[in-house]
Amino acid sequence: MASGPRITKEMRIEEVIKRYPRTIETFERFGLRCTGCSVAAFEDIEEGALSHGIDLDTLLEELNRVAQG
């Protein structure tokens, strides 16, 4: 079984964008424009999605797709 990137809801936004810089555009497209601010260091993906009214599963699916690309 192939193993690719696995971005989870518990990961900090900053951790994801450092590991997978291509995900910045995805975060921004979903309305999470905190990729360049200090909040990204403390907020995990689930917290960001909840505070912005974003469907978490859809966001995670897209982030993982982009990270694998």
C-alpha cells in the first residue's frame, strides 16, 4: 500500500505549510488566510475550520490531495 502525506485535523497550520508549502493556496481558497500570521503557529486545522465555518473533512481531503501532488 502506497503511503503519502497524511495531514490530520490535529496538525498546526504552520506545521502543514512548512512541510507542504503548496497547501498555502488551499488554505487561502477555503478562507483560512492566517498562513502568514502568528495564529498559524498555535491553531490546528480543526480549530481553524471551526472558527471560519469550513467543512473540516472537505478541507482535509483537499489539503492531502494537494500535498500528494
